[in-house]
Amino acid sequence: MNRKKVAIIGSNGRLGRSLQEVCQTDHDISALTRHDLDLAWSDRKIREALDQHAQGSDVALLSAGNTNVDQCEVSPEDAEQLNVTAVSSIARWCAEREIRFINFSSDYVFDGHKDSPYTEDDPVSPLSIYGQSKADGEEATLDASDRNLVVRLTWLYGPGKPLATPDWAVDLAVKNEHLNVVSDRIGSPSYTGDMAEALFPLLFDDQTATGLLHLCNAGSCTWQEWAQFCLDSAKACGVELRTHTVDPLTMDELFGDRATRPKYTVLSTAKYEAMTGRTLPDWREPLKHYIETYVAPRFLRI
């Protein structure tokens, strides 16, 4: 395999770190942190940063943005800048230099009213400013070049800061006698390592791997079931929990008048499977590994 140059914008983030780990053996990585390129910068400054750090890349990946759903409702201008305007600047810069651009989006572009997995052909219908900004960022990405790719992800977790949902669930169970988690929201927990590995063979395929693509671990569950599996896995590792059972909570009870979240956002990966002949692991497999490798050791004296 010929070594190519991969620019990863947002390289210090959860997904960015996994992308680096997967790509660095076979390719040369230009890892851009927020210090190197801040999405809050002007178009001119973003272009200057790309000129300095990403010139000559074969592909550029953007794994950064404003993912704070409630903060986007309070500051829609920030959501617009980070998730749309900056994305457009990067996409156009890449197109002008014939660099393939891959942007990562979210299940929040859907309203969650379906009762079957969303496909890439389903129309977007976001319920929140965050979801709308991600949908607009998708459009900016694909309008810039027909070589580009938008990868939609859902319920992402993995090593990094701030701690991910599995870490949060186990931490609360260690410290508290009761744990309530949403039971009426359904999706697919997705491990950053699996997502990076799944994308790797498509990085430079600008003929067929273009447009929209859904990636997530196989299967689905509620948030409550997700948290319960985390607790069961931690307990099996010897972590001492104060509570062993996750009690149900509705989305209305948890979020109240905060930004509206979609209730059902299972993504179909049929397009990816047809394209690659590969299937992604069931969500329980990587989650068990994550608990054993990253979460449990924080509570065990080894």
C-alpha cells in the first residue's frame, strides 16, 4: 500500500484519536488540534491554517464541531459557525486543491419518528438547532465536491475526555444507591475504534464511497439497557457497585424544556455492508472490551 497523507482536524477528540490510531501505521498523519485550527476562526484564518498543516493531503477528515445540543439552542450562532460556516470553508478549500473531504455528522438530523432503521435515502428532519446545523454542514460538505463523504454516527463512545457514557454510568453506580436512565430512547452504541476501522478501507475511495454513509455498531437498545450492560460488565470485572440495577426514566422527565431529542435513531448500515462486504460487530462486543480495558481499571487496585 502506497503511503498517503491524511489530515485529521480535531485530532485530540474521541473520534480523532481513534482515526489516528487506525491510520498512522500505513499513512502519514497531519494531526490538527484546536490550537492548529479552531472552527471559530474566520474563513481567512481557517484557510491559512489549512495551507500550513494540510497542504498536499490526499484526504482531510473533520472530527470536530459543536456537539453540545443544549448549548446550541442557547447560542445558535455558535452552532452555525462551528458546524456549518467552518465546514463550508474547509470543504471549499479542499475542493479547490482536489483533496477529498470527509465530514462526520449525527443521527440528530432525523426526528426519530420512524420505527425502522434510518437509511441514507431518508429525508432529514431535525428537531433541534444542533440537528439543523449538522444537516446544513452535510449539505455544505457535499455541495463542495462530488468526491466528498458525510459519515453519520450515533451514540459514540470511546477513550478520551470528557468521559463517555459508559464511564459516566459506572461512576454513578459506584457512588450512588440509585441510577435512573432514559428508557424510551433507542439507538446503537458505537465504539470509536470500530468506526475508525470501518471507515479505513474507504478513506481514498472517491468513486463509490461518496455522498452519505451510515456507520454504527450492529443491534440496538435503549439508554437504560446500554447503562445496564455497562454495570453488568463492570461488576463482572470486580468493580464494587452501590447499585446494580438501572431504573427507567422518560426523556420528558430528564430533558424537560431543554432541546428536543429524537427518540429513535437506529441507523441502517446496509449501504456500507453492500459496499464493503463487511458487517460491524454487535454493540455489546466492543462495549464489554471498553469496560474491561478503560473503565474497570479506574476502580480496581491492580
